Amino acid sequence: MLWRYNPNTKIELQRKYPVTSSNFPLSDIVKAVFESKSTAIFGDYDVDGIASSLILKNALDILGIQNKIFLPEREEGYGIKPVHVKQIKVEGFDTIITVDNGITAFDAAKTAKELGIKLIITDHHEPLTHLPDAYKIFNPKLYKGKYQDYAGAGVVYLVARELLRQKNLSVTPAMIQLAGLATVADVVPLDGNNWYIARKGLELMRKQPIKGIKEILRAAGRNHESLTGFDIGWIIAPRINATGRLKSPQMGLELLLYGTNAEEVEKLNKKRLELVRYYLNLVKDREDKFPVYAFRNCPRGITGLIAGRLTEKFKKPVIVSSVDSDGKAVSSARTYGDFDLVKAFEYISKHIDITFGGHKSAAGITYHVKDFKKLQNLLNKYTEENPPKEEVRDLDGILTKKPVLEEVMAFDSFEPFGYKNPEPAFLLEGTVTDVRADQNWQLITVNGELGFFLDGLYRKGDKVKLIVSPYVKDGIVKLWVLDENPIILKS
């Protein structure tokens, strides 16, 4: 894999966005920001939305432009709405910049225009056929350029960079770290500019992490000097997301900005893990091609996590819904293979009343529980006609003995790993020779020397076939299990 997917480790961030379109909006956005008396930043309740907000705030603070961050609570739903625009107007702001949301904010754009507020949308989500009537919109997916798959933080990083250039200033280390954090956390392709942003962010986190990241790692018992993409995606990001999922994104914002409440956030993250485990234990696989699992009053903030785990387990797209007392089912969907959720939901919307948005691999959908059976039947029909192709993971080899420390350490040149830059992957076959269990996990030893943690139920003598990735922690080679039930295709 490393020689097939190897990112160019000498790559530099493209200084000119590769677009020649006459309506490319960056210069107009920069002009509008400098003309603004006060700018409201409207973000989102996840890592990408919070980090994006802080990147823009950092730039505006440096430039001396009055600003304030507004983050919606999860109960309010995703994206800027007319009620938010009205609130911002009351507080005296003349300009709103959305980050990581807004590309489908038609009602909010209409309200902003009526109230005389300049609404500037920066987003990376999939645009619809029509666009909101905003002052300016910057979404790389609207342009036929080479780089279209930025995280929301990557998009606003480009905006912040252009703003600072006007005063012959550069982006700060904090801004790069925040952009790198969100780029890894939001699971965008780690190639080209994205890999550069993520790598530079990782390098700076290792040297001198911003206070929030340092406090998260301290509370989690991690060392910033040996930070990896895994730590960003599985240690830092989930803890920030836990604030928006179970309490308030404002807590995540303050944690990143000031390093406060790290211990409380650590407790929230443990609660998140317990809740996800509880709901996973309630679920059994069904014959449905695209199953929908609905729970009464399940915390909305964890439906995406449950859906992701079920997709991995059942190897098919999944929807998990939280149904309120009025029958409204607010749901998260996760895909499998190359299955396009947005196209599926466009088909569904022609037959029942739903709202949806997101990406082809991860999306949100809302429906009424009275339509549950019809929704399930339509999803089965569409998936039957448009089946997902099996996920294929290229292997680097077969692991027969414990890897050498120096060899595994060399993988670090290609960090951070992620989508489109996958970690080294090896096939491991053998017999379980030892099992040690704690409350939630089992330490499995295969063939007497290869050990790793799993949450399955294994016994001595069991035969296993796994895809694993070696990594180094505290000077010791360990194995991360990528797939417990791989389908091996012989070439």
C-alpha cells in the first residue's frame, strides 16, 4: 500500500486555488469582510464546525475585526436557520459567515436579505441544483478544480489565508493545527492539499499543541510528542464531538480555545461509549438490504456512531433513528462500499416526505415514524437495484511474526493515515492461544506472540482471519484490527 498510495511528503499547499471561473468568490468575500463592522461566525456542533469557527475567529482577531462565534445546539438541528439570523441581527452584526454549513440554507438566506445582513456561506457539503440567495458562496464542490473534497475547516482555512495575505500576514500555528484536526476528523480524502494540511497540523501538534489539544491528551493519558492520525481521529475528535452529542458544543469550543473542562469532557466521552454499546447490544442483523433501526428517545448525538458501527459489522448501509414523542425520526445514515446515500435519499424523497443532507457516505435524514415501513421497503428496492460494491482493501502482505520496531516506525513518514491514504494493512491468520478479558475488551493472542484488543467473544483454539495494521506505542509494536471478518479476493 505504501508504495501505491504514498502521498508526496514534499508537497506544498497550492497557493493559488486551481479555478479560472469568473464568479470565483474569494476576493469578493475578503472585500466584504474588511468592509464589515462586525461579523458573526456561524458554525456547527461537531469537530469540523467548531474548529472551522475558531480558525476564522483567529484570523478576524488578528485583523482587529469584531466577531463572535454562534454554534447551534444539536436539538436545534444542523445548519443556520431564520431564527439564528434574527438573533444575530438583534445582537447588531451586519455580516454572517457560515462555516461547515449553509449550502442548503435557503430560508436563512432569504431572512438575511430581508434584514439587510450580508450572508457569506463557506461550506463543503454537497450542493443541490439550486443555491441559497446569499451574498457570496464559497464551496469547492461548485467549481471544476482539482481539489474539491476539503473539510469545512479546509475551506475556511483558505478564506482565512486570503484575509491575512491582504495585510502581508500568515496563518498561525493554531490555525494549521485546527485545520489539520478537522481534516482528519471529518474523514475527507487525505491526498493533495488535504494531506498537506493534515501533516503540517500533526507536526505542529507534536511540537507545541494548542492548549485544548494538550489538555485533551493529558486527560486521556496520551503523549503529544508521539501523536498519530489515529490519536486525532479516535482520541481527540471523539472527545470534542462528545460535547455536542451529549451536552453543548460550547463546551467543546471552550475546551479547544482555553483548555477548560478536560476532565468533564473525558467523563462525557465515557458516557458516550457506554450509550453506544447499550444500543448496539439491542440490534440484530436483518435481511433488509438497507436496514433502518429506530429507537424511542435515543440521544440524537450518537445515532451516527451507532450507524457507523453497524455498517462495519453488517457490511451494508444503515440508518439509525431517534424517534421523539411526536413521531419525528431524526436519523443518521452511513454507507457501505461505493453506495451513494444522497442519490438514495433523492429517490426516497419522490415517494415520502423526508428532509436530508450531507455526503454520499454519511448523511442525515428526517422522516415521520408512520412512514417507517414504506421507507424500509423503498430503501430495500433502491438498494436491490443499486447494490453497493464490496469494499476492497489492498494488502501489503501476510503477517506471520511480530513486526520489527524500526520497520514500523518508518511508516510515520506517511502519517496521518485516513481515507485515500490508508494505513499499512496485513492479513493475519492463526489460532487464538490466549484470551484475557476486562469489562469491555478482550486481549487476544494469536500464534503465541501477536496480541491485540477486540470487543468480540473469542476462546482459546478459535481460528481467526483478520486484517491488522502495526503501530508503535511507548516504544512497543502493537496491532490495530482493521477488519474482523474480511472477504479475501484472490488476484
